[in-house]
Amino acid sequence: MKTVMFLCLSLVVGMCRAQDLNRMDQVIQAYVGHQHFMGSVLVARGNDAMLSKGYGFANVELKIPNSPETKFRLGSITKQFTAASIVLLEQQGKLKTEDSVKKYLPDAPATWDKITIFHLLTHTSGIPEFMEGYTADLEATKTMPATPEQLVARFRDKPLNFAPGEKFSYSNSGYVLLGYLIEKISGHSYAQFVQENLFTPLGMKDSGYDDSNSAIIVRRASGYVPRSDGPMNAGFVSSAFSAGALYSTTEDLLRWEQGLFGGKVLSEASLRKMTTPYKGDYAFGLFVSTLNGRKAIWHDGYMQGFSASLVYYPEDKLTVAVLGNLKWASTPNEIASKLGALAHGEKVELPASGERKEITLSRDVLSRYTGTYDFEPGANLLIKLEGDQLSAKLGGQPWTPIYPESETMFFLKIADAQLEFRKDTKGAVTGIVMHQGGRHHDAPRKSSTIELPPVPGTQM
């Protein structure tokens, strides 16, 4: 009897897992069907992969499909490897995160006197964004500085945006500077350091540094930007150094998560230091926050033609990795959030499920929301009105209709996202809050006019 009961239980568990896997695949296929995703996805509890699969094409022109072995640019997911490298150097006694940057760069400007390595790690240094000043023109990015020295020169003599430690402001410049410090202190190139100290020890054979001038990288995905007539190859990918130039696969990122949180990279004390948030839910190269009611340690990343999301739920050692080579900034986060919910036994709705109800607003009300909103460095959120229809555009993405469900709350039918317009006490529109994937992103209003870039943008 016990044997029969055990066999029945095993069958039930197997059926549940198959249902979960099918639902996960349905969720991803919904985004693929809307032409919002190409890439590779992995969901694993511990070392046990529940889902590991490729979708769409690594190379559209050659019809080469994506797979778990496809290599994608990580964008700002790179930052956690940079942060781990700094903490590892501290663990080796070669630096302290409380050290002044000028201890290692004595010729740095006087404005950097009070900036510490900790400030760089937590985006609280006040150093201005080096991406500012570059247009969204993909051709213009070909002239972007490539060497660490050239990148640092982009921002070293500019005035600080605020006093060090005063507030959180996401900064690629800070992480470029961290990579520069890694090279100065270790005596090795950034690429060599992460390879020898992180990738090789963890068996991450399909990960590395991509400066776009290197030799051919086998199984590397080409990056694409969405167009109404189909994906367009993004072509040249600018160097982002230690802020965003690494590539990897979903399976290698599982090795990374298991290694980092399994004590194979840092000591327990060092890992705790790296994952303790300071301001803006940001720790060292990682956000630490609550997603759908659970503690999550995560980061996303965007580059020309690429978008990605990597989430780790420490309470049950769940990893969700979504690497895409079609640049829809919100899609990987949405997919990761839904897959995480499914893995925790929750129900999710497919995008464009039709559950939200659209209402009618007058053209006078709609016209109050048009303009440019400051979403993040290098990516404005634009709102325009044509006829009686509001549409939104984020960075280099196409215009997308948005639909009112109240006077201030709008939703997208092609993505699981809401845009909530904020007003002051006098009723003037002051900004937008984007609600998506269990996260909330505030975008202050810059102007009531639309500041259109010439072509798709560059961001990390």
C-alpha cells in the first residue's frame, strides 16, 4: 500500500511540475508572439533547472536559433561582477571599501576628496553620468571612448551633482571608475581579473569580456532593436567597460548565483557586506528589495540590442535568468517576475489578457499628460497625443498606445505595466510612476514638450 501511495504522489508531483513548466513556456511565448522577446530563459531551484530554453533567433539574418548556450551581452548585470571583484580585493587585504578614491588615484580632482569606494559601489558618489552628451544615434556611439582612461576622462573634471553620500543616483561612471581601480590595485586588466578570479574558478566557460573589437565569439547573439517591420540589427555595440561589457549564458549565470550565494566567491561576512542595501534598495552592484512579497536580490541590464534580468530569491535558492537580444527594456523584468511567481506556486496572467477595463477620458484631460519624463540617464519616457489616443515611448522603443483605467492610471495592452501620472496639490502633472513586475520606477516630468531622439538609444 505504501508503495502504491508513493507512486501516486510521485505522479501528482510530476504532473504539477509539468503544468508549471507549460505555464512558464506559455508566459514566455506570449511575449515572443507579441515580438517583444528573443533570447534564453532559465528557472532553477538550487542546481535543479526547471526551465532552460531558447526563444527566437540569436541571428535573425542567418536564422540561427537562441539556445541555453547562446552568449548575450549583460549590460548592467556586469556591475555585480565588478562589485564582487572589489569586495574580493578587500577580502585579500588590498583595499578597504571605506578608502578614499584618491588613495589610489592621487591625481584625481579636488572634488573627489571625500568620495570613497563605498560611494562608487552604492551609486552615491555624485559623479555625473558619462553617458550624458551622447545622442541616441547609433552611429555616434562609434566615437565613444573605449579605454578606461578615456572613459574616466569623460567625467573626471566635471562638477559633482551632489555631495558624496547625500543621495542615490544610478551612475555608470562610478562603476567605470571601480573597474579602473581594479586594474590599478590588482595590476591586471579588468577582463583578466574577472576571468581568473570569478569565471574560471566557478566553471563559467561561456562568460567573458566583450569590447566589440575582440576576436569572433562563438555562439554570441546579435543584438536587435524593435521595428514595425521586424527586428533591426543594432550593429556596433559600444564599450561599457566594468559598467556593462560582460557577456554570459543563462546556464553560466546559474553557476554564478550558486557560487556567489554558496560561499565559493566571498566569505560569509564579505557577502553580507555586498548584499546589504544602503540607499534606494541598492547594495554593491545589486538591488535588494521585495518582489511580489518575497526578498529578492536582482539586477537588470540594457545595451544596444540587448536587455536582461537576473533575480535570486535567497529564501528558497531560486534563480531566474532572462537574457534577451531584442531591446524591449521592460520585457525581461516582466518575464522574470511572472516566472518567479509561478515557481512559488502563484497564478499569473498573460500579457494583454484583457482583464483591465479601459475608460474614456476627454481630449482635454489627456492633453495634460503629454511631454518628456526623466526615466533614467540616456532614456526619456515620452508621452504624445494623437487624436484621442495617448502613446508612450521609452528610449529607443517604438511608440506604444496606453489606455486609461482611471483619470491618472493608464495601462499597456502589449505588456504587464501601468503608468500612473502624479500631480501636485494644484493639479499640475509632475511625473509618472511605472508599475511593472512588482517594481515601481519614478520618472519626474522634464518638460511639457516632446524631446525626440533621432534614432534608438543607448543605455545600460
